[in-house]
Amino acid sequence: MTGVHSSTVDGLLRRSARRNPERSAVRYGDRDWSYAALDEAVSRAAAVLRATGAAAGDRVAAYGHNSDAYLLGFLACARAGLVHVPVNQNLTGEDLAYLVRQSGSSLVLADPDLAGNLPEGTPVLALRDTADSLLGRLAETEPYEGPAPGAEDLAQLLYTSGTTALPKGAMMTHRALVHEYVSALHALDLAEDDRPVHSLPLYHSAQMHVFLLPYLAVGASNLILDSPEPGRILDLVERGEADSLFAPPTVWIGLLNHPDFARRDLGGLRKAYYGASIMPVPVLERLREGLGSPDFYNCFGQSEIGPLATVLGPAEHAERPASCGRPVLFVEARVVDEEGAEVPPGTAGEVVYRSPQLCEGYWDKPEESAEAFRAGWFHSGDLAVRDEQGYLTVVDRVKDVINSGGVLVASRQVEDALYGHPAVAETAVIGLPDPRWIEAVTAVVVRKGEATEAELIAHARERLPSFKAPKSVVFVDRLPRNASGKILKRELRETLSRP
């Protein structure tokens, strides 16, 4: 009886395969999977995983680059009742060992070129490129016919990005992810006839759970790229092979700064999605001018909620370009003070959520789970302002707000001011320890033209109160970021605070 009512991650693919068996589901390199072929491959891959000795509820880590095999591994875990643990493919050493150890993964699905980074003795199954890999064993393996997972079973441990502390594994159930997929379909206007390109790392929740899986659920034809290489993306859009793209602001900035951007015919891009970090308003304005008239969507949230929490739609961008929108279908949000009381519109506070999309807590971290889920709400750590109509504007991460001389300064406002200078390609504003100011407002800048520290400080002072303007500017060749494009301000603070 339970199976009659269950809705699981892999069940979405099964239904799409029955509706459109011959339609192209996923293309990667020279492989093109129909929905029927992908569904059968998932069942065979589930059997391969179970044949390794993995039992229902076991954690299986995935340490690989973007590929169809990576997607296959996730869906096979979901069908076999295993808990998928996506791992940043850039991790090595103790950071990598920590995730494998903390999750208790009994097996790691790894690309061959990465497997050597894993701790000695780790059980490994190659994802692809060998006859004995997950992909290589499909032809000789009968489809899995064992017990199916239930809606309340764990589907994934979705580790936080670790920009401020050690990563924590958010325990995501099938039920939570399916609710999030429906929210994404509803808020982002994902359609069967879209031509989406997926270039961000699939280990990251935004690309996998806000776009690729919902697009599979609706029956679209999906193209997976190895990476968000600007020239490749511009080619696809110009040739009409891609009309829907999600990218964080850093990738959109990379497209904007590409030498061919102004010369390309990019009018075929119909849907432009951004998220993962705050989009500077001046950058958004330049994109709208350069891309013609695509529909822009701002996607905001975090791993613990699947990760989509709010969306600002195309019609709302004109009046509120800095807003991240209103809560999606299955999310309820409030803005509260330190005591948990809701603050009036126009007042900054922490965003808290209630939602069936939320995780069940953090894997093997009861104290952190209790701290995050207080008084019946999940505390996001994001500082935002809510207006009278319920639109949220993110001010900062609570931990990134700068205490300058006892006055709190939001880094986003300073960054937006600096992005208005033509020589600023990218910037991140942080607080550094200072004997006079407690924390000195410091701008870390990547230049695309000539500009001095004094010029940028003067530029900011023309647009901001003097106490918010940077006290200093540090020029760098690049900003540190994780694979999803989020700038690692913690790393900047640690590096620049050293004597």
C-alpha cells in the first residue's frame, strides 16, 4: 500500500519515460539518452550498486566531474534505496577525507582521474571510462527489481558549501526533494520545449535540483557540459542549441566580460536564471542590455531547503531588481530579530523558513541541528529586508555583516557601488580586524582596466555614506570561490588577516 502513494526522485524519471519514451532526455558528449533508455540504465545501475554489497540506507559518495554517468549514479542510488553523497570534485586531502568519513560512505563513485585523491583503502567504483565502471557494467547487468524506497527515506546528504565552517550534511528525503522540484517547475516556468544547458557542477544542489531534475520531470531535452566555459555557452546560444541557462553571478560576469559577447547574436536565449550568490544590480543591468530581452529569474535559497526558497520573476525585475522575490509554492518565510520575533517591513532581520522542502537536520550533528531548527522554524543565517508586499531583499549573510566602528555595514551595498566603476571586473567586500574600527571595510577587487585604490574609494564615497566606503582596496588576480561560483569570503578574511 505504501508504494501506491509514494513519490520518489527516481519515480519522476519513470513517469517521464512512460510519457515520452523516445524523446531525448540527456545529451553528454557523443551520447544521447532517450527517456526510455535512461530509465532502463538507471535500473541496471541500481543493480550494479546493490551487487557491491550496498544495502538500503547505506551512504554512497559521488566524486566526479559533470557527465551523464554522474547523473546516472545519483538516480541509481535513489532507485536502489541508497543515500547519495555528492562531493565537490575540487576537494583533496583532509577536506575530501572529512566528507567521506563524516558521511560514513561505504562506497565512492569516482571518476578515474580523481580516484587517487581518496584516502587509502576507500572502496571505489569508477563512474565511467573503464569496462568495470558503473557505465561499463550496464550491458551485462539485469535491471534492479528489489524494494523501492519510500517518500520519507533519505535520498541525499547535501553538504553545505563550508564558506564559514566545516560542511554539514543536510539530510534530504525523497519527499523534500520532490516538493522542491514542484516548486521549481511552478516558479521558474520550466517547460518541455525548453532547451536547457547544464554547465554548473552537478554535485551542487542548484544545478541538479533546481534545474536538471525538474527538467527531467517535465520531459525536456537536456544538455550537460563539462564546465561553464563562456565561449562554449555563447556558441550554443548563437546556434540555437540552448535557450535556457542557469549560472551564478560570477559566470554571468564571465560571459559579460568575454571578448566576443558584444559581437554574438544571443537573442535566442529566452530564459536567464541566476542565483547561488547575490547578483550586483549594475551587472544585471548590463546583461539585460547585452542579451536583448530574455526572461530573468533570480533564484535564492540554500542547500538545506533543496535549495530553492524564493524567486523573483521576469515581470518583477523592473521594479525590484535587487530583490530575490517571494517564497515559492511550498515555502513559508519570515524575517525575525535575534529573539525570534518578526520584524516590521523595511527592517533587516534573519530569514527563517517552514517547508516540506526542508532537510531533516544535519547528519550526525544533533547540536547543530537543534540550533538551526529553533522554535519551529529553520534559521537560514541570511540577513534580509521584507517589504509590504512580501518581497525579500538579501542584505548579507549574518556572518558577513561588517561591524565598522560599532555600525553594521552590509557588504552587498558596498559591492554594488564598486561595480558601477568601469574598471571593476569583480569585487568582494569583507571586514578585517582593525584597532580603531573593530572591522575595517575592505574591498578586494579584480580589475579589468586601470584604477587606483584612491580612485575606487572616492568612487564609493560618492555613492555611499562615508562610514560605508572602503577603508582600503586590495587588488588580486582572482577571487577564491567554490565550484558553484560562490565567493569564499571566509578564505579572503583568513588570508588577508595574516600578518
